[in-house]
Amino acid sequence: MAVFLTKESKVLVQGMTGAEGMKHTRRMLAAGTDIVGGVNPRKAGSTVDLDGRVIPVFGSVREGMDATGADVTVVFVPPPFAKAAVIEAVDAGIALAVVITEGIPVHDTVVFQAHARAHGTRIIGPNCPGLISPGQSNAGIIPADIAAKPGRIGLVSKSGTLTYQLMYELREYGFSSAVGIGGDPVVGTTHIDCLTAFEADPDTDLIVMIGEIGGDAEERAAEHVAEHITKPVIAYVAGFTAPEGKTMGHAGAIVSGSSGTAEGKRKALEAAGVRVGSTPTETAGLVLARLASPGALTHD
């Protein structure tokens, strides 16, 4: 089993015919993703041969869904056009939209997120690496070869590169699903959404949560863990050495006064019974130690 994305998922790629879309569509196909079509109004009716797999290009998401039964779209559309692309997918009735695009104006994100919630579409991202259920499907830019082994760890992360590092460090154990939710101030799927999904997944035994400085998402996730999560949760918060008031990496990663600090997030998580590593490698060690210990599958 997996969360949000399975071997049954049929995937469209909006912006497939662009350079990034083509590169990552190849990688998704190599990971076993069922890519059923691309979307580009200017190239509708054409096909693209990707390493022997002929992929049709549709003029709209609706046309692609009608022709293929697609239920997932991955969005590689440039920032000025991303809002329209997501709204188009939502209006077509897509169940899941994975928005990889970085640099989308926050106002645009707020508009399409609200539209998606009103119509029942789940958004992953924007500015995210997507999600992978190893051995089943990969929607986005996560390198499948770093953790091709299915397993029983669930991972939710704000950071793309830390997603990759934790997957690599825990590659021998494997993952049910890994979800990169993105680090922008507004995202469609949150830590809490993923914690809830992994809690309900019978094939996930332990949850790894990666946060970073800025905002209060990790504090809210800590409250949710304390009240609703029975499975063990191990966390890492990036940014312990970040200077106050300076944006670090993601648009949402900024510390102001005592708000949003890594130390404050660590304290909130530890108060909820979550072990927090000081480095990604230490965090992986905490996971392995917990899995090897008696009562490993019970939340503190």
C-alpha cells in the first residue's frame, strides 16, 4: 500500500514537451510510473518517443483524462502560467496535482489552492520534488534510484534535498511512500495531511518528518502527533544555525524574533514524544535504533 500515489495511478505531465518535463518524464517512466500522456495545447495530437515509449500529447487536461482515465497530473509549467495550468486540471476533475514549479507568486498559489480545495483536488507543492511510492510509481523529480526498495517507513519533508538524503541513508530499510510537500509559505498538502495518511496506512510502521525554520507548521504538526498519531515519529528540523531575519533557501524559511526557530520547533516536537535529530545522519540513526528496539512500533 502507499499514500496518495500507487501503481494504479495514471499520470499526465503538463509541460512534458519542455526540457525539464522531458527529462523528468523519462525518469518517471524508468521508475515504473504509468505516464499516459502529456499536455501542451500547441502540440495537441502529436506524440513523443521516450526511449521506445510513445506518449501522446493532448490539448488539455480534460482531453487527456477522457482519453486515458488519468487521475494524476505533474505540473512542469513555468511560473507565469502555472496558476492557469493548475486551475485547468482542477476544473477537469483531476484527483491529484503535483506542482513541481518553483517561483510561483504566493498570490497565485493561494488562488489555485483555494480552487482545488473547493473542488476536491489534492495539491502537492508547489516548489516541491513530488512524491514516490517505491516499486509502484514516482510523480515528480525524486531520483528513484536512491531508494528503489519498497519498505515500511513513511517520509514527509519540506526539503527536496533532505528528502533525497534521508531516503539514501535509510535505503536498506525502504519506504512505503515519501512525500515532498514543498517549502513555500503556502502549500497544498501539509505535514499534518501526510501524518494522518501514514497513520491510516497499514503498511507504514514509522514516520519520518523533515521540517525547517520559518512558520509554525512543525509546531502544529507536533500538536497533531500528540493528539492523533500512535505510530512512532522521528523528525529533523533544518536551520539550527540560521541567522535571525535572513531568508534561507525556501521562500517560507525565515526566522523572525523567537518565531519559527529550529530550537523552538525541536522543543514542540519533543514535547509531543517525537525524537529529533541534530543532523540528517543522526536522524537516520534514531530511525534505525527505534526500529531495532522493543516496542518499536508504538508512539512514545
